[in-house]
Amino acid sequence: MNKLLAIVKREYTQRVRARMFIVTTVLLPFAMAMFGIAPALVLSIESGTPMRVVVLDGTGKIFGRLRGYLQAEPEPATQDEGNPTARNNPIEKARQESFVLEQASTVGSSATQVQADLERRLGAKEIDAYLLLPPDVLQSGRAQFFRRNTSDLISTRRIQEALDSAIREQRLIDAHVDQQTMTNLARSVDFETTRISGAGTERDSGGGFILVFAGGFLMYISVLLYGQVVLGAVIEEKETRIAEVLFSSVRPFTLMMGKLLGVSLVALTQLAIWGLAFGAFALYGVNVLASKGIPTHMPAVPLMFFVYFVLFFLLGYFVYSTLYALIGSVVTTAQEGGQLAFPIIILLVISFYLFLPVSRNPDSTLSFWLSMIPFFAPVSMLVRIVTQTPPFWQIALSLVIGFSTAALLTWVASRIYRVGMLMYGKRPSIPELFRWVRQS
Amino acid sequence: MTNNEITVKVDHVTKTFGEFTAVKDLSLEVRPGRIFGLLGPNGAGKSTTIRMIVNITAPDTGSISLFGRKISSQLQDRIGYLPEERGLYKSMKVSEQLRFFAQLKNVSGKDADQRIDRWLAQLKISEWKLKKTRELSKGMQQKVQFISAVLHDPDLLILDEPFSGLDPVNVDLLTDVVLELKRTGKTIIFSTHQMNIAEKICDDICLLNRSQKVLEGSIREVKKRFGRNSVALRIEGGNGSLTTSDLISKIEHHSDEMEVLLAPDADPQVFLKQLINSGAAVTKFEMVEPSLHDIFIEKVSEAR
């Protein structure tokens, strides 16, 4: 036991103290934040050169509305659309400042003349696009859009959407629908799902599913990040030839277990730091929203779900890490191990996608068996728990099978490791591996 | 001699790796308080034998007992092992590293710290205590690893080529340490193919070649067995007697002396008288013992 602790401690302190650990701990949340901020930044860069669009409005009624949708300046839209705070939102601002609309004058010239003139201005790069709205556009619903750069699908689509809305509104006004009715008609559906469990009806706004997704995602991230670390830890002593000294002091299983636990504690430390940071941000965010009068509510999730969440996350993490340990015991260099580790990632992705069939039919035989297979159990069982909680014995059985498998894999890895260490250089064949596990 | 008085007993042990037989029907006994030389050319099976003794790998057939008991992981704590393949954690400090290895042998942290200081001082590397291993020279790393093998005060110390790559000063330093350990009653297995060192410090030897034992016994016995009745000789004049004497079977001329191999049952004293009677001035007359080196070469080339 002392020996196991010594190994766990060494693995842990060596890694947590490493510069790499500190850098990734700080950098990853930062990178994630960047993913959130980057789109807004990119949009604001774009807004530096707004798209100049000339509209030839044959009806004389559409242009004002269209400009309301696409352009905030120079004069405010005819009516205030949606949320008043949206105007202050930088993303919303960027959206609106990326167009400059101009109404083509039709006084004293025919439509064809105006179009020829617009064509010339387009060619001279005075404008970026022009939009033709024939006088019967409200009836025919047909408009024409000409532009130099047709590959900019985003702004084309935005103009199309704005035109759609503008024309729809105009039609409603023509049909003598008043503003209030219009707003009422446009209100979106408030879709609320309710979960029926044996205990009765309870409200569930998908909080359980968020938990499952979070669990699956967390498992995926930590296996990706730390699988390689486990692999490296197992290979370390092979490459440095320390294995021989270690095996003259400890049992291979103790060594392998110590490594797994040590690296896992590192992973959990990092996740805990991230979790706390995220929690603090979320709390701050909720407060900010609340102070602006925007109601937020945390999804209601039973406490027991959190317990299962932690258990099955750990299960998934250990089952997949031991696979990495197994590969580490077979190969001689980390590079070689990286190639062999690819199937593990595939297995992990498959287990993630099993979310779909299991959530559709959580009580089926397929779902049952999937949630008993250690590699698929973490996601499958969590899905079953949040959709239609299976009997307790199934959950317990799944956990027992899973953790036993992890222990068994660790044992197998340690046997292979001990024998493999004595034969440097060549990678063993599968039958050889079986012989190694039996002997030694 | 009962089993209890034997530190290591290897009994008819065979170990194969696939097609290759690394050790074949090997039996040997290491007596307590002695330095046992496990000798042989590269690939003779020395390292495999040692790995079986320290319980890293198990024999296919035969048995090994330590201190009169069957080898087990508990007994591992009483063994100190310096493998031929050297390895230390590159980014750990010397003191951390040594404490870790001591803990793996069930030495408490506090005890370990005291012993580490003592050993570092004894091997004259105290000032490197807080340095990382990668900053150390190869020789210093080797000393650190030597310390890791003796830190838990093992009853049996196994050293596989402990001096390879060390300069003569450090070889002497470590030799003294090994002899000191022997004086305190430790049993030492010393594996090497450097015969001059083995000759200096081993009490008993076992020579392995091609997976098999070809020779064993105390150095004294072995040398006696190989006594070739030869004389290192330097004389002036009286050469005639050398060519006529029927006591001589062969003469080898070296730079300023010659080695005379006498006939199997010839008495060297009679030969000396003959020389003097023939009028030769004898400036050197010395009975030559075969060196371990010669014995090694002879036994190994015999097998080829």
C-alpha cells in the first residue's frame, strides 16, 4: 500500500508541478473564451466596410422597412424591432452596420434607364449590389438581386430574409392588420417538455440531457487530453530503462495502478480548476443577466443525477484510460502508441453517438445491453437514467461490470508490460501477447 | 551446508524466450557475506539469471530460493539491485528520486532522508543533492543509482556491471564501498565481464557461457585447478640448457622475458637448479598463476 501511494504521489507531483500542466490549465479556458468572442470580433472587423446596396423600389413602400431591418443609421428604423437592449449588443450592432442602403430615384426616367445606370455604378465599384423590386412585388413575390461578389452567401441571405419580413409586413398592413395583432401573431411558441416518471409528473426543461451531454463531452475531452498522458506515463520507464529497478521493488499491477491513479488525480485536479472557474463565470453571468432584468432559471435536476453523473464519468474515464495503458504496455515509443490509440478515439465517438438510439428507446433490449458494455455504458446509462430511470440493480450492475473491466484491463496491461519490458525493440504479435499474459 | 546458510540458491533453472534458451539447467549457490562473481561474455545469460533472482521474471523450470525461502515480492525488499541498463527520472531532483526509490522498498521518508545525506557524502556528490538528474554527468548518475540500490540497507546486493563507464578514481571509490559492505556482512552478487575487477574483489565465481555454467568455485580453487606450471623467466647466458632440458614443454618469448611452460610433472625447483648449473644468471624466476582473464578466454574459446 505504501508503495502504491509512493507511485501515485510521484506521478501526481511530477505532473502537476510541470510547466505544461500550468500552461494548459490557464490556456484552455482562455481558448474557449476566444471561441466565444472571436465571431463577434470578426463581425466587427467586417463592419468597417459596409456593403453598399441600392434598392429600386417599384412599390415605394418596402424600402423603409427593408432599411429598418438591415441598417440602423443614418435614421432609425420606422419601428423598433424586438429587444431594445439588442441595439447595444456589439454583435447586433455589427449586423446592422454592415449595410448602407440607398433608394434609387425613379423620377424622370424609366425603369430600364435606372437599371442601366445602376449597372454602370456597379461596374465602377461605386456600389456593391442593387435590388430590383418590381411594382407587383407584393403580389408576385418576385425580386431580383444583382451583385459583384456572389460568393458572399451570408449577406445575400440576410438581405433575402430582411426582404421576406418587409414584404410580409407590408402585405399584413395592406390587409388592414394592426401593429398589435401583428406582434401577437409573430410571437414564437413556448415549447415545454414534460417528463413522466413512475413517481408522477415533473417538469423537465432538458436539464437532464444537458447533464448527459456535459458528461459525454467531459469524458471525451478528458480521455483525449489524458489518454495520451497515461500512455506516456506507462512508456516513460520503458524509454528511460527504469522499469527494471521498479519491478525489482513493486508488483507490476501496483505500478500500473499507481500510474493510472496518479495521472487521473492530475486530470481531476485540472477539471476541478476548470469547473470552479466555469462555475464562477456562470454565476457572474447569471447575476449580470438578472441585473438587466432578464430572467434565468437553472434547469431542475434531481440530486441523484449528479451522483450518477460523477460515477459514470469516472467509469468512462477509467475504462478508456486503461485502454491507453494497455497500448502503452505493448509499444516501445510514445509515437508508436499514438498511432495505435486511434481506434480508442473511434470507440469513444461511437459511444457518444449511441446517445441517439438509446434516448429514443431507453427501455429497449438494445439500450439495456449497450448500458452494460463498459465502453458504451457511461453515455448510454446516463441517457437511460435521465429519460426513464432503469431499476437500481441495472445501474449498479453496469458500474460493477465497468469498474471490474477497468481493473482487469489494468492487470492484463501490467502482465504484458512486465514481459514486454524484457524484450526491447520488437512489437509483439497478438498470440505472443496472450502468451505473455499467461506466463510471467 | 543447510539451506539457511545459503543466501541465494538457484536450482536447475531453465529460462527460454521463444526459441532462444537464455539460461539452461543452471544451479548455483551464493554464500552469505561473500562476493559472488557472475562472469561470462555478453549474452551468456547473466542478466536473465539476475532478473530471475530479483523476481522480475520467473524461471520456466527449476526453483530459486532466497534466505532459505521461496522468492516472493516481500523478499524483494531485502534485495538491492543495480541493473546494467541504467535509468533515472530525468526531471526529478537527486534527493526526490532517491527518496522515491527508498519508499518503494518500504523505507520511511524520514529514515530515507538521513541515509540519503550519508550516502551522498560518502560518494562525494553531496553538492548535487538538489540538482535535477539531467544536469548530472553519466558517472554521477551512476553513483546516484548505486545509492538507490543500497539505500534500504539490503542483505543481498546485486550489481550488474557497476563500474562500466566510470573513471579509475570512481572505480576505486566504489570498490572500497563494495568491500566495506561485505565487511558489514552483506552478500553481494557481482556480474561483469571485466575479469581484472572480478579478480580483485570476488570470493567465489561462476562462469557462464552460452546459457550454461562452465566453471564455478572460489577464486583460489579455480586458479589452482588451472595452474599450468609455468614460470616467468629472465636469464643471461646458459641458453643451451633451455633447449636441451626435458623438463620444458613450451617456451613463449615476450619483450624482455620468457614464459616457460614446464612438463606436467616437472618440479620447478629442479628446473631452477638446472639453470644455475648451466651457468645462467637468473634475474627473474616467478611461478605464474593463470589470471581470471586467461581462464575466461580459455573456457570461452573452448566452447567455440
